[in-house]
Amino acid sequence: GKTVVLEPGRYPLFGRLAHGGTSRSPLVIRPATTTAPIVFVFQDAQQPAIIAASHIRIEGITLSGEELANPGACAVFGTNVDDVAFQNITFKNCAQGIDTIASTWNHGVIQDSFFRDISDIGIDCRGSCIHQRWNRIRLEHIGQSASSSGIFVSASSNDIRLRDVFVRDITGD
């Protein structure tokens, strides 16, 4: 139930969130001010933002692989996380914006967020994405091959509600 307040700047590593909060008191990660940007520019494709805990709110930051020749995912989920929300996040220059790999993401929110210059899949729910609310998201310049997708949802996912989704320049599905 803590709040982590980030100072404006560029950070080389986001790290692994192994401890979240509770449903009534989530872990919140947000900027100290809304005027100066917080940018995580990954220096290693094997070091994305790893979400490995439940009850987390991440607000107002940018996750980017722009300095990597072969970037990995911007954000990767650990096993079976519940109640994770991304608000006002920019995911850019990564292979995947959000990658659930083979895990389950229950009760998720993506709101007012932007996926840009993603080489493979904007939102990758190869695991199970259940009870999702994705509102006001933009997907632009996604994919470099016919197997790329703006949003990939597995057959085991259900109850995904999309509202105000803007899609432009997608290669593949």
C-alpha cells in the first residue's frame, strides 16, 4: 500500500515489482509532477519492467527500448498477477508493449495509454487476460511482419472490454 513518487528524469532500469499492495491499498508508482517526464530507457533487452505482484497502479511514465538495437518487451508479467493498472503510460520502441507470456492477468486496466513503434505486438495476451478494461488507448506503428498484431488475445482470455481504441499503421493482424 505504499506510493513511490518518481523524480523527473531518464532511468536505465525499471526493475522487478515483486511486492504489491492490497485491493484496498495498492502499490502506486507515479511521477512527483505532471509537467516533467519520467522515462525508463532500457539498456538491456533482457531487463524490461517486470510485474510480478498484484494490486499495482503505474501512472504517468514512459517505458522505452529506443536505445537498443534489438529491444525486448517494455513490460512483462510474472505468474498470475491480479489487479494491475496502467494509466497514462507510453510504451514505445519495444518488441511488445505489454507481454503476459504464459501467465494470467486478472482484473487489469489500461487507460489513457499510448503504444508506439512496437516491432511485434502492442498488447500480447498469450497467457490469459481476464476481466480487463482497456479505455482510451492508441496503437500506432505496430509490427514489422505479417505475424505482428496490434492486440493478440489467447482463446483462454475472457471479459475484455475495449472503449475508445485508436489503431493506425499496423502491420499484420
